[in-house]
Amino acid sequence: MIVAKELSGRAKAMLRAVAAGRAQLTGGREPDLYVDGLPCCDQMVTHDLVRAGLLRARRAVGLDERADAELTDEGRAAIA
């Protein structure tokens, strides 16, 4: 599991994009992150952030769908 102090600059930037309302997640066990409508370049970090409970989709998402992403309380604390 990722600990906030171990997050890379890229991971923190991804969380800041989610906090700014610029990101969406796809459905599935390993969701993909889209920022400003474009696929994020580091899907492994996306998967780690989701597994660590730092971000999630705002609603249930099907495999071929996207939903706005949101930070959890832990995600907000990681970029505070």
C-alpha cells in the first residue's frame, strides 16, 4: 500500500488533477485515469492510487464507461 510520504511527484500531480475536478476513471478492477479527457500516461500509478484508497469513481462505472474521479479523505490528506 502507498503511504502519503512515499508518493512520487507524478502521483501527487495526478491526485491534484482529481481534486481540481479534471479527472475521470473507467470501470473495472484496474481502472484507467483520464485527465482533461486524455488518458493518463502512468496507469500503474493510477492502479496503485486506487488500490491504496486515495481516489475512486464518484459512481459505479461499467467497463466501457467513465465517471468523474474523486479523492477520498486519505487522498486529500496525501496532498495537503
